[in-house]
Amino acid sequence: MTLSVLDLFSVGIGPSSSHTVGPMRAASRFVSRLADAGLLSDTARVRCELFGSLGATGHGHGSVPAVVLGLCGEEPHLVDPAATGPALERVRETGRALLAGKHEIDFSIDDDVVLHRDRHLAFHSNGLRFHALADDGRPLASREYYSVGGGFVVDEDEIGAPIPDPVPVAYPFASADALLAVARATGLPISGVVLANERAWRDGPEVRAGLLHRWAVMRACIVRGTETDGVLPGGLRVRRRAAALRRHLETGTPDPLEWVSLDALAVNEENAAGGRVVTAPTNGAAGIVPAVLHHAARVLPGFDDDPDDHVVRFLLTAGAIGQLFKRNASISGAEVGCQGEVGSACSMAAAGFAELLGGTPEQVENAAEIGIEHHLGLTCDPVGGLVQIPCIERNAVAAVTAITAARMAVRGDGAHHVSLDTAIRTMRDTGADMSVKYKETAAGGLALTVVAC
């Protein structure tokens, strides 16, 4: 598997990459498939079934609205978050949906999107099955999709098909050890290795522009989050705190790490409200990378001399670590728990910050290892099935941990007992051993305890 960092850092909407972005993409792919097969105009009804974690927490994670919007032709990186509510209300009031934005059918959100809380599909816990029916009830087409983390989607053919030949990148690596070997042989920093590989998809200026666009989306998300008061949607009535915290910090001389916590809270409050975010590598962990990068912009000498270069280097380095997690373990909370989301994001942010601190590739790898090692075993137990408690605060804590990890690593010589590869394998194995009730099902941990109280 070869993966561009621009795919790893994708623009979408909240509250969940696996439960919102992925289902929207799956629904959009299904109606596009109908159109390509000449079946769209014959379709009178579409039914969608959500299984596993999607079925268990689909309402709290916005999966049902995401499916409806995807069937109507919306894409996560293009949809206007402010327009989603009115669009869904029109479907609900009229009982009609415009498939792919051009073919109107009867559609009942409550009846045609079915959540199976206790049923699973074989391949992955985030499964969807779509059915297209003719006006006489005849089945026209059906398709299964799986939302495998970070907004990535595979269909039933892709899971059984031979793995395609990888994109021929300049410096292929499948492990952190291999990445370090390339860095030693070439004399390149980790960001330089990844930039060379990115040119397999697009030229250098396009890579740079894509990463800077994602940083602009991240910064805009921070601004919205720190300017918006009120209560987050959902039954928990969680108050937004970032705006009030910003006003408080502006009146004093706070510790720089308080701004880090503020930025992470702001992003994840926006995510919980269905705003536009960048998966980094997931929505549930979207606040960590931007909070640490924003901290670097505030405190590092020389950052302002060439801010774009620093941003690009940070994101390329963080992206290298994210590629390793996705390849060798998982970034899906429904598959391995929150260690795969917040843990991997902390590791990525630590690596990016370590490179900007002047760390060697070995020190960068050490920072990434520290970042994940202290998140091993972290469960995904969202209270009420919402990406709010403990998710929002968890991002703030992990962002500060990433900074600590990076600074510890660059004070050493890069040598350490536990390698990043070992930590990633351990995360994968821990996720396999973890009870399903701690994997984004809201059936254990805080999700059960708080509701019971």
C-alpha cells in the first residue's frame, strides 16, 4: 500500500471520519455506480443498512445524515456544513431525495436507513449495505462498503481483490526502520523522503499547495472554534468552552501550553458540531496535529522567516508516521480503540514537532514512539455515542503529550529501547485483544458508567 499524505490529511466535516465522512463517501460511490450502470433513472427506492459500530452509534456520530447527504451527491470535502441541516430537513419533510443531485425518489430517513446495533459484517466493524429497488420492488443493485478509518472506504470487491502494484515512489518504506535506513542512505530528513515520494502523484508545488490548503482549513477551524459559544448538538448538552477560554487567556499571561489546549479544544468542538475539519488522521483526533503545529508557529525561533516551509515539513513528517500506523496497524477506533486515533495523532504530531526542533531522523522516530507508547490500550468509549466526552478533552491532553515527547526526544541521541515499529505492532495486537465494547460502540467504559449514573 502506498498512500499520499494529501489523502491521509483529507478535508471533511464532523463529527467522525469513520462514521460521517466514510458513510457519506460510500453513499456517494453507490449512487455513482448506479449512474455508471445506467440504473439511476430506474431506481425508485434506496435502502441503506448500517452494521457494527456504525449501527451502534450511528445517530450520535452523524452517520444517518451522512448517508442521506451522500445519496444526494454530496462529498465530504465540498459539502457546506451550514447547508446540511436545511438539506436534511427538506428530505424529512417531503419524503423525497434527489439521488446524485438529479433523480428524485421516495425516501424516508427513518425507514430507509436502518441501524443494526447487534449485527456485524465479516470484514470490518464499520459496515454498510446499500440496496437499489425498482418501482415494483425488484432489486436493481446492492453493494457493501466498509469505512475503515480516517474517512477511507473500501467496497466488497476491493477487500477480496489482489493488492494492486504500489505506486512507484522514490523511496519506498514499509516500516520505521526502513524509513530511517532511507534517511541515512540519502542524508534527507524524514520530510524530504516523503516529499520525494509525493512526487509520484503530483509535482512539488502541487504537494506544497495541497498541504498549505489543509493548514488553512485547520487554522480556520481553530478560529471558528475560539469564536463560537453555545452548546454542542446531542443530548448531553455539553457547553463549548474554547471561546470563553480564549477570552480568559487574552487577559493574562498564560503558559504557552494553555494555548495548545485551547486550539485542540476549539478544533474538536467544531468537529462535534459538524464543522469543517481536516482528518489528522481521523476526525475524533483532528485537534492534535493543528494544535501542536500552531504551537510551533508561536514559539519556535525562525518559524516566521519561512512559515510555509515549516508547515510543509511538519505535515510531511507527521504524514510519514501516519502512513506507518495505517499500513501496519489501524487508525480506526472501531477496530483498535482510541489508541488508533488519538494515539496515532499524538505520535504524528510529536514527530512533526521534533523535526522542526532540529531533530535527526532517529530523534523524530523516538518522538513518535514516545507519543504512541503512552496511549497504548486507550479505549474508545464515547458517552452517548457522541464525539464529545471524553474525545474533546482527550485531544488537548494528547497535544501537550506530543510536545513533551518531541522535546524529550531531541534532548537525547535517538537511541531507545522500544522502537516505533514495536510500539505500532503492540498497538495492533492490543486492539485485537480489546473487547468490542471498548471500540466505538458506546457499550463500555465511560459510555456505560456515565449513562448508568
